[in-house]
Amino acid sequence: MSALHISIYGRVQAVGFRYWFKKQAEQKGLLGWVRNASDGSVEAFIQGKKEKVNELLALSWEGPDLADVEDVLPQDSSVDKSITSFVIY
């Protein structure tokens, strides 16, 4: 198991980014959460198979059609065994 905390910058709020991200995560069998941050970015925590975590990290640069991603900053994180699904906050 692998875990990442990701901050995604650019035009990522009010474009369906969180819902798109949740769908991508669930399709890959990942667990975690995604939320809008007060600075206009989107913040996410994902965990699961390392290969799938890395796939979603790469997809984060694309986002949904209306998004314009400028930067994606991942940080290694510890796996949180209390997380059992993927949620939007």
C-alpha cells in the first residue's frame, strides 16, 4: 500500500474537479478524500496499490475538461487504515 497527499493548483474549483477526481479514484480502487482548499486549490489524500496511486497522480495534471491545472504537488504520506471509502468534503 502506498499513500499520497496531493495539492492541485490552477483553475480547479467550480469546474467539477472533486467529482471527477473521486470517479477516477474509485475506478482505480483507491481510498481517501478530496476537498477544496481555502487558497483556491484542491487537496486530496489517496491510498492503495502504488501503481494505481501513481496513475491517479499522473491524471491529476489533466483533470476534467473545464479545469486548467498549473501545478500538482504530491507528498508521501502514511497509510490510514481507518479510511474505508473515497469521499468528497
